[in-house]
Amino acid sequence: MNSVALRLLNQQLICPQFDSPTEVIGHMGAMQAQEYRMMRWAVAMRTKKPSSKAFKTAFDSGQIIRLHLMRSTWQLVSAQDYWWMLDLCAPKAIAATNSWMNSNKISISDKELMQVREIFVEVVADRGSVTKEDLVAALAEKDIRMDEQRLSCHIRMAELSGTFCSGELLPMKATYALASQKVRQTGKIDRDEALMRFARNYFRSRQPATLEDFVWWSGMNVGDCRKGIELLGSSIHLEKWKGREFYLTDDCRTRGFKKGRFLLIPPYDEYLIGYKSRDIVLPQEHRHKAHNNSGIFQPIIAHDGIICGNWAPFKDECQTQFFHEGFGTDDIREAWQAYIKFKL
């Protein structure tokens, strides 16, 4: 089993199968969107013809939604998956938010929560899409002022209740819209069906992956993750590789890998953050150059799927720093030109 090649293929990082950003998000289930600017490239580089305009169109029209969902971090999900994933993940996310509030001595009463949310809904319904600054101004008009942490808690709870979702895509700032106006309501599904879909989305797009990988990525407990896998039945199986057990689906992509390819991967990309077993593509001695123990991930370069350097996505000129000799900036010219074309 060539685990590196399989991850590249099933993550759509080589020989992508999809034309649109929405299809990519649907395939991946959810994608990390911590870096507001670079989440666009993370999605687009997995399409046949990367386009920033195509991403913005899908985002603004509500086909792609950004919200806090798993592990108290930002993710992108498709509109078709938004409601059932929110139902599945919100209870644990709310518990985590409450725990964080308690540890930081932040107490918000139900009365305050509803009062602030009513103000939020009023201003967003009026304007369609607002920034955090707009929410601060709306609260100030009601003579309500709060610090950044408290405001963030109110916004987070509005997201997790299904009140807020992402609004218009701006160059640098996140915006908020009313989920009821932006995302078509879908029928409820039972928890077993949700766990099965959750597991299917994860393994089909990140295989080969371990149970521990799935637990890490999902933020769910081990029992729920095991159940999701079990519900997939005969469509998923185990294979041993280097002493570890990896799950693969029966429709795993195995063809299309070509050697010699360089990839410019954005920070917080699913290629690393989607796994606990990152050592498969990231040599241990270079781990600190790709991410630190505080959860900060860097832009990385991969050659044949192995992480080998860093790059600078916000510079006008191509800048690289490889981990060892043998590669240079000229090696990634083609990848850099694809990235520049995407931004235009």
C-alpha cells in the first residue's frame, strides 16, 4: 500500500475529479478554514481549474458555509450537509465553549444570551451580511458594550444554534448572515445515519486513515467514531501498514499518481490537520517547520506527497525555504504560476 499516493488521490490533491468548489467540499465533508484567505486556495487547488471567482460565487450564494463546528475551530461545509452536521456536532461544541467560558470566568445568563441574539438577528436581517464591527455598533446603539472574548462567545453560540452562518466573502474580514435565509432547511436524519455519513465523508476523502485519525479530526468520542465506521458495514475494511491499521473504502482511488509533482499547500490544510498520523507525509525531524504544539500550521511544500519545505503565499514573488538541499525555487515555478493564476 502506497499510503502517500492514496492520500494525495483521495484528497483530490492530484488528478482532481471535481469541477466546482461545492463538489470538493461535499466530497471532503468538512474542511479546515482557520486562515480566512487561504481556505480559498485549499478548496480551489482540489478542483480541475482553480478559480477564486468560482469559490466566491459558491460562498456568497450559500453553497459553501463557514462556521465553528469541530474542535472549536473554523470549518467549511456544503449547504447540503450543514444542518445535519450542525445537529450532530453542536452539542459537543457548545459544551466545549461553555467549558472554555468557565475556565476564563465568563458567565452569560440565558436572559443576556437571548437579548443579544435578538439584536444580532435584527441587524443581520436588515443588512443581509454583517461584520463583527457591525454587531458591536448594533449593541452600542442599545447601550450594550462587551470585550472581545465575550462578544466572540455570543457569536459562537449564535453559530451553534443555527442562527448565524457565514455571510458575504470579503477580502480580509469574516461576515455573518442568518442561516435561515442563506441555507435551505433539509429534513432531519437520525443520529446513526449522521454518524455513518460523517464516517463515510471522512474516510473516502482522507484514506488511508486510522481510527485515531478520525477521532482527532472529528472531535467526537471514540465510541461514536467506532459506531460510524461499523455502520458503513462491508463498504470499508482494514489494512495493516507498518504496524498500524488503516481503514480504506471499497471505492478508494488508486490510479492517477504521477511522480515529480510539487504542491503548494496552504496552512491548516486537511493534508496535515486531517490526521493524527502526520508522520506518513511529514518527517519527524521537520515537524516543527510545518506546525507547532500550539496548533499553528504553516504553508508547506510537498514533493510526491512528502513535506519538504515552506512557501510564502502572501508575497508578490515566489519565496521558498526547503528543509534540505536538492530543491530550489525553480522547482516550484509551475505550481507557483498555478497559484498566481488562481488569485487573478
